[in-house]
Amino acid sequence: MTLAFTACSGKETSSGKTPAEKTLTAEEIYKTAAKKNQDATTTDMSIDMKIDMTADGESISMNMSMRAMADMTDENNIKLGVASVTSIPEMGDTKVNYAYIKDTIYVDAAGIKYKSAVTPEVAESIMGNSSANEIINAEIIKDAELTKDGDNSIITFKFDESLYNDILNDSMGEMTEVSGISYEFKDMTGTAVIDSDYNLKSVKVTMSAVMTNSGAEAGTDGAQSAEMNLEMDITVNSIGQPVEISAPSDIENYTDISADMLTGGAA
């Protein structure tokens, strides 16, 4: 019976492929990989961003490199870690390290250290890795196309800007109301590399946006806007493998502040 089953399972279909070799569409491959990434209890990603902004005839560029890790093996003790470096010409580098352990976020911003009790969702928003997670969201892509590079699937796609902007507005929530700054993204395209086991290896995204400051906090008479172009490269270092995230060794040097102070009143 075992031999018969094995023989049957290896038969080709009328399309010339075994059932296990059924060809998935580009969107199905991306959704499979995105879900595998989403369902993983541990992740380790590197994120590189280049941002160019223009407002009132003036331009500024900045680069950001980020290493983001998450350990959700124990849902009662979610651990998040982010180390980032932001570089602005003529202003140098700014390093910020985050750690979220046992419902407390620790922030070391250029040597200024503080901590606060927040929810995992607020911690993700503060750290910035929620933006990367939304980029990987398979529900907001369209017009996906597939090419092959050896065993890897190369998926090119566009974003459904209306859906992404809805997600962005929901995630920013009160932060937009407090800061007066809002974003509208457009012209969003991406390329993903996915291996034969449906592991997401990398995603490269380019997009343009308009950033609007209502003037509520800036003290201006009307809204101000800036054009922004962004390139983001996400490299998935590992999925489902152990990651090491620990609280700072000098916790006694971290000052307690309220969640409202940390989030601008949007906690």
C-alpha cells in the first residue's frame, strides 16, 4: 500500500506537474511568504531607508539603518529590540537603541536614557518596526508579477495606496492629532525575493508621499506641506530562529517617564 501510494503521488497531472508542484501565482507566493513571516514567533530584520524631502525650495536627505528583532514566544512577555542610526549630511549620526521587555520600553537616544510602561502595540509604533510590518502586509499589494532567479521567486508589485493610507492613518491615530503631521503615500512599488520554502528573504520598496503639517504645533497660520521620496530595503535575517533581546545592563541610569511624554499624548 505504501509503495502504491508513493507511486500515485509521483504521477504527473495533465499539466505535466505533480500535485505538489502546482504553480502558484505571484500574489499567492507573496501571501504565503507574508503569512509565514507574520505567524513566526521570532523575527530578525535589517532595514535601510533613504529619505529625500523638499519644502519651500529647500531639500534635505537622510539615511537610516535599523536592526529590528522580535520574540513573541511567550505572549505574556513579548520582547522587542531595535538599534538604529540616522545620518543627516552636515549633522552627523544619531544613534537610538530600544528594548521592550516585560511591558517596559527602554530608550537610549544619543545617551539620553529613559523608560516607560507601554503596551506592545505602542512600543512597536515608537520603535518604527510596525511600518516595516505593514510594508510586508500581503493584503495591500496588487498587480503582482513573477519571475524566477534559480530557486528564488522574484515578485514585483504595486501597493494599493488607499488601503495603505487607511492602515497608516489607523496606526498613527492620535499621534497625528497631537503632532499635527499627516502623510499621504502614493506611487508605491515593491520587489520581494522569496525562496523555495516560501521564506521572505527581502523586500525593496520605493514610494513618494506628501507630508502635511497642519500648523497646530508649529504656530503657523496655515498648513505646510513637503514632498518626500523614500526607498526602503528590508532584509529578513531569520524567521523562527532564536533571537537575543535583553534589557539594558544599566537600568538604574534610565529615568522613568510617563507614556504620554514618550508618545506625545497618544499612548
